Amino acid sequence: MTAAGVVNPPVELRAARPARPALGRARGLAVGWRTVLLHVVLVAIAGFAVAPLLWMVSASLMPSGAATTYPPPLIPHPLTWVHYHELFSRLDVARELRNSAVIAALITASSLLCNSMAGYAFAKFQFPGRDRLFRLVLLGLFIPPQVAMLPLFILLRQLHLVNSYAGVVLPSMATVFGIFLMRQYVLGIPDELVDAARVDGAGEFRIYWSVILPLCAPVLVTLAVFVFMSSWNDFMWPLIVLTDSAKYTLPVGLANLSGEHVKDTELMMAAAVVTLLPVLLLFISLQRFYIRGITMGGVKG
Amino acid sequence: MTSLDGGGRAARRAAAIFLAPGLLLITITFLLPAAASFLLSLTDFDIYAVASPADARVVWLRNYATLAQAPLFWIALRNTLYFVLVGGPISVVVSLGVAVLLDSELVRWRGLFRTIYFAPVVTTLVAVAVVWKYLYDPRFGLLNAGLHALGLPPVDWLGSAVWAMPSIILMTVWKGFGYNMIIFMAGLQAVSPDLYDAARVDGAGAWQRFWHVTLPTLAPTFLFVSITTMIGFLQLFSEPYIMTQGGPLHATLSVVLYMFNQGFESWHIGQGAAVAFVLFGLTLIGALIQLRLRPERTEGGA
């Protein structure tokens, strides 16, 4: 064992875990072999995580047929944007992008409203059977969504909602996870704030809208990012309910395209980039909120 | 009436109004259809009944009897259990391993590594399934090029009945390990540094500290992760739908893909509903087994 492993940091420093990066400096600049080995492993895992995505971007910029030569090239030469042009001019990707954006936006807006209202009611109203009802709703987490799909399809068909945005949006407007997330957060808001507003004569909806929602801003962002991403990435239900290619979302369109253009590797990679880039950028800019949603659901659950 | 604790009629009415939109939507689009799925599985609902549901007749358990005699159903069940029982534990162990590495106090740029590891999680499953299909190409794919560089023979990844499911597992681990990693990292924050120091004073090595201090503290996290992972893995659908269409030789046909083919492709809706109900049963049994197996001292969940 070398110094890095044996020397114990002072207890008070260890207790303050966020301050850990300072420990390296506290010990001086001696970097032990353990540190080096650890970072070699971490970089290798990072390579595993990003290599498929880097290759996807690289192949999407190669001339047609270049990706299927041997040995497989890693860098596009010459670099071309022709596949992106084709996707947006000859193929329907612009329309699919719009469909995906409209559907994800509708789901996000409506689920923020429905889930926050229900979460608030479960957290702050007293009524008989409240906790039993909440536990009953939580049991929904054990039901795979696919179990509901066949009856739901028949129901939507009776309502003439098959092949409509509404058919995709309605089942995602309220979710068990969303209600749970909102309730957990609202529980942490002091009752006194609600009571004070009520004493001032504010109506129930006014309290929700002007007192609760502003205080919930962080968790609302978390929920919005979660819902937007999952509806953008959703595949099976849109595949079932959208029967006309004019209504296809990006994942459904991509699945369709990959059946027709199997040999066009570079074109398919460009379509994959267009499909996943929006959510990847959204995650990178708002990852703090997204990751908090996972740990809130995971640790307190 | 002005107090929250009153529980009076006004409070009850307000609660009902706030709960109504969310609970009605969940009930109508999820809970009732899920229950209706069982009733549907007792009928011979088919393409004609879609036009006029009154034509469907009750056949009681005949759909389940048909399933029991359908070789494809048993293949789908076996493949799904393979995916859950092999892929699930691999995925959880990889997540835990990476979380423990990232939690080490020697790590620099922890946030950067975390972001990179998490990136595949947020990508669109359909898009990365298409990408991996090309990575797995036996002639031009990057994976076989890598094997060649190491002096190893090529593998017919998605083209062979033996390798197709391991290939889907590899892709799934790549796509998902960052998610459980985040949950494990949050769990590791709860491990008291004092416990580590006490173990160190007692002469415990790194491995012993992990085994006797870290793992017991992580037990509740572990239970949560393994149940949610199992539920998710039982729902395998998009990967085989995109990459293999359930082939080769049905080696990647999953229960949900079989349900989709029966219900939405062949329009044997009653039959498909029976498959859906089997999926629900598997989920419930799996969750109950894991709850039963949990260590004594963990707290009860919600």
C-alpha cells in the first residue's frame, strides 16, 4: 500500500463530504498509483459510454457507403451534411420533429397541472381515507403499462381518438410517479404558509396557484424535464396509436425508416442524431434537476 | 373551516376538486383498462369485435389454455426470464461497481464522469437501438473490428441464436447503468464515515469494509433498485422490435413483443390480453419474492 491508501484524512474533513475534492490538495500533490489506476478505469468506462454516440455522429457525416467499408473508418472523410439535407428535404423528418415537439409539450404542460394538483391535495388536505387512497395509487407502480394497452386502444377507438395527438397525450397527462414526486415535495412546505393565506381570505385555487406552485418551482422543473424526456423517447404506445405516417413521432418514424433504408447506414445515423440530440441537450443543460428527480423517487421511495 | 385540520365538508370538497383531474385520468386511461385486460382475456375479442364489441363472446380460460399449448409463448417466456435473470443482475452489479468507484475520495472531475456515464440513459431507446444494430454488424461493425484488433475471432452478434440475447443485454447495460448508479451514489452518501473509520481501526481491509459496512447500509437501496430493474426488464420490447424483430429463430422474442404481435398485429386481442395478464402476474410474483427475501433490518417502503 502506498501513501494515498494508508493516510487517513482527518475525521472532520471526511464528515464534510462535499468538500472532498480538497483532500487531494491537502495531502500534497503526491498522486498514488491507486489514483492513477482508478482514473484509468474511469476513463475506460467513459469511453464505453460515449463511443457508440461518437461513432453515430461521425458516421452520420460520412459519404454514402463509407461506413460500410473495411476496416470501418472512425473519422468522416470527406465530411458531408448530405444525409441531414435528405432527411429534411426528401424525407419527413421535419414533420416528425414537429409532431414530437407538440406531443411532448402538451404532455409536459398538462402533467405539470394534473400531478401538482393531486400531489398538493394528498400532502395538505385532511380527508377520510386519504392515506389509504394514496397507497392504492402507489400500487399502480407495480402494474406494467403494457397491461392496459389493449383495452385502452379499444376505448380510444370507440372515442375516435386513435391516430390523434389526444390518443398519445391523454394516457400520459397524469402519472403515479408524478403525483408521488409532487406530494413528497409539498409535504416539506410548512402548513403555516397555507393557513396564513387562508386566514387572509384567499380561495383554495388561489392558494394553490399563488402560494404552493411558486414554492414548488424547483420540483416542477424536475418533473417537466422528466416528463418531456420520457414522452419524447416513448415508442410503444405512439407506435400503436398513431396509424398514419403523417402523425408519426421521431422514434416511430425512425423505426419505420430503419426498416426501409437498412443499407443506408450514414442516413440512419443522421436520423438517430436528429432523434436523440434534443433530449441529450436538454439533459446536459438541466441535469441537476433531472438527477434530483431520480434520487427523490429512489431514496425516499 | 379555515383550518387545514378541520376535515370539514369544505376541505373535503376542495380536496376532491384538486384530486379529480389526475385521479380520473389515471383511472380511465390506466387502472380501469388494466383491470379490463383481465376481462378481455376471458373473451374471443378479435378484429371483428373491434368494430362491434358486442360480438365478442366469453370463452372463460380458453385463451390461457391456448397459451399453455403455444410453443412461441413458452419461448417468449423463457427469453424474457433469461433477460431478467441474467441481464438484470449484471446491470445492477455494474451500476453498483461504478457508483462505488465514483464515490471514492480519490476521484477528480466526479461531476464530469457522472454526466458522461448518465448520457446514454437519456438518449432515445429507438435511436440507440438502431445505432447498436450497426455496431453489431458482423462485417463492418465496430465491435468485430475491435475483436479483430485484439486478435479474437468475429462474433455474429445479432445473427446467431446464441449471441442475440447477450448482445441485447450488453446494449441494455450500456444504456441503463447510469440510472441505478445515481441511486446507488445517493445511497452511498448515507453510509456514515464513522463506520468506515471504526472498521479501519479494527483492521478491516477495503474489501471487508465494502462487504460488512457498505453493502448492509445499502440494503434498502438495493431492494428498491432490484425491484424497479426487474419490473423494467420484464417489459423488454423496443430492443428486439428494432434490432432483431424477435429473431433469429425467435431467440429474442419477448413476452411484450409476443403480446404486441398477438394483439396489435394479428388482432387476436383476447389472446394478447391473456399474455398481458401473464406479464402482470410475473411482475407481481417477482416483486413479492424480492420483498420476502429482503434483509431483516430494512425499513418498510411506502
